[in-house]
Amino acid sequence: MRTLFIVQGEGRGHLTQAIALAQILQSGGHEVLGAWVNVTPERPLPSFFAEAFPAPITPIAGPLLVYDPDTNALDWLTTVRGVVQHWRLFRQSMRQLRDGIEQHRPDVVVNFFELLGGLTYGFYKPAAPMVCIGHQCLIFHADFPFPKDHWAERLAFKWLVRLNAWGAIERFGLSFDEQPDELSERLRVMPPLLRTPVARPAPADAPARYILAYTTQPGMVDELRRTHNDRPDVSIQYFSAANHPDHHSDATFSVHPIDGPRYQQAMQHAEAVMTTAGFESICEAMYWGKPVQLRPQPNHFEQACNALDGQRAGAGEAVAQFDLPRLLAYLPTYSPDTSRRFRAWQAQGAARFIAALQRVAAGRA
């Protein structure tokens, strides 16, 4: 089976999912032809993906999510304005995708929730069958939890997911736990795609007891510092997307640039995790058995859904603000069975993904 990937470059979740699926396919004797990745001048191709992805990578210009620098909230108006302003450039990217698919003639195209992939199939209808992968696809599941009293955001989010999956034969909804498929919505519930976790010794300079923190927007560090003031006796190891050197804000608050292996090492030996509600970060914490305080990025409906879904699955507690004393009070209620169930579910991923993609490639979806 020959596959071609289209990958959203926002954050690190979709990129690491693409690496994980490429490893699964190659281990099963299948061929990964390459990956088309959405990049922008503000968000170039990350080095970790370039180093780990096992096939040629083609950067393409695509939409960028814009955040308010003062509030750290997702700025939908500016984001949509940017799509309209650069529409001609994005049409050129869609044509580039169409031509690449026609040239390589894959058996199946795997779209990691990239809008350009859905639009390419909607407008140009390439012959190769396409599937769309993402936790976001679970919004079509009957049991998916939504924030209350946000009907407009819910409708807009469903519209966005439909656009990203436009033309997909099936939607693969990555889930924290096993749930029944919704075949009437062309939705298959699938295990998370994680890069093979590797156990590492504790960092030599790590305190004996610490909380790991990570936010998708560096500006949210101020909120973490405020709640840290409530319990300055508890160490926080904060990993930031901002590119700055290691430093200490105070004796028990350390700041580090994001680094995959180092972050994973810190995750394994942390007492708990405080993070914005990105799907990948929640999965990593569940794998290592770490309770999570889930604080959605402001004005980010998708992360608000992730937080509620993670809470439903037992990963941790969804909150409106980072709250260190609340997290410490939550720790005794966390069940170690959460990690055991998650690992058993995640271990089914390789067989399930290969079988599902072969079925689509053979036209039996």
C-alpha cells in the first residue's frame, strides 16, 4: 500500500501523529511516499519533524491561526481575514497538492486535519481516496461532550471540521478511549497516534517533586506564575514554545524551550501536568499515568471540547484558569487504572490503522 500525507503544521500534535503513522506503515511493509506540510513565515517546518519523518517533505503555504498577543485568545476574525487576503496563494497550494497526488498516484491519501487537504478534494476531486485523521472528527460522535451554551461556536466548529474532511471516504476520530463507530457519519473511532514512548531516567537537575507545565501560547506563562505564587513550595518545570534559553523565574519556577526528548523525560517523572488542552499532550500524560489540569486556550472552542473529553475519560480536571492548589487537591482522586486502560487501547493502533487504510485503498470502506 502506497500512502501520501497532508499535514497541518499548527502545534506539534498533527506532526507527531504523522510520524507515528509513518512508522506503523513502514513497519508493516507499506510505503510512505511523502508529506505535504502547511507552513507559514511565522511557523516554519519544525526541525523535529524534518529529522524524524522518514520520507520527502514538501512545505506548502497555508492558513495560520492568529492569537491576540495581549489576551492569548484565538482571534477568529483576524484568522479568517488572513484566509481571505491570501486566498490566491492558498489556491496555488491546492493546485500543488492536486498535481502531487496525480504525480505519485498513491493508494490512499491521509489528511492530518489540514484545511488545504479538504479544499483540494472539494474543488479538484483527485482520484486517490482520502481519509481525514484527527481528534476533531469525534464531534460527529453521539457521545462527544460539548461546552454548554456555545451553540454558535459548536456550529462553526462542525462547519470547519466538515471543510477539513471534505471529500474524505472516512473520518478517523482519534479518541482517548474505545467507543463505538458512527458509520452513518463515516466516523471510525481510532486509538491515539503516539510516537513510540521511551522510558528515560529522571533529569539530573530536576527537583524531587515537581509539576510539568506546557502551554501552546507562551503568553500564558503569566497565569502559571500567578497560581505558582499560591504554592511557591511546589516546583514547576515549564516548557515554552518561545525560543529562549533555560532560566529560573524564581527558585522553584524553571522555564525551558520546548524540546521533544527532554519534554518526554520531564513528563515521565513529573507528579502531574498543567497544560492547555491539546490532544497530544493529554494523551502523553495518560500514557505515563500523570493527572492533568486541562486549561483550554482562551476563545479556543476545540480545546474547550478536548478538556471536557479528557475529563470524561479520566485524564484529569477541566478548569477555566490554571489553579495549582486545586490540582494538588485533585491528585488523591486520580485513578492509576486510567493509564492502564489507555495503554491497552493505544496498543491496538497499529493493527487498526493498517486494516482501516487497506480497506479504504481497496474500495471497501
